[in-house]
Amino acid sequence: MTIGMLWMDNDKKTTLAEKIARAADHYRRKYGALPTVCFVHPKMLSSGQSGPDYIALKASKTVPPGHFWLGVEEQAMTA
């Protein structure tokens, strides 16, 4: 993924999956398609939480904690 949407959600009362689902819904409304991948800071994955089944969740140290970088994986775009 080279282009995506950066989303920030630091609500401590919601799960990681809920945060990603909210961001994915916004992405869908804005761009007309669901994202297929979401990059998060590795610390956000340490609690064993996961995201929605329809989005691949990947760790990246370049994404700040509390942020989500959503988009469409390149191989998914060409298929």
C-alpha cells in the first residue's frame, strides 16, 4: 500500500476492533470501498486484540500509537 488514510482514535473505552471498524466505515464513505489492510503501531497489538475479519492487521513502527493507516493492499487492487 502506498496511499492510504491516516485515522486517529485514542478512545480508551473501545476495543481495537471497534476503532478499526469506525475508521473503515469512514474510509468506505469517503472513498467508496472498504480498506483491505490497516497498519498500527506494534504496541497496539501487544494486548492480543485483533481487528475486524475483513481487514488485514499489520504492525508498523512508522504509525504513531493511537493511529491507524488504512488502505487497499496493492495485490488486492490488481486482482
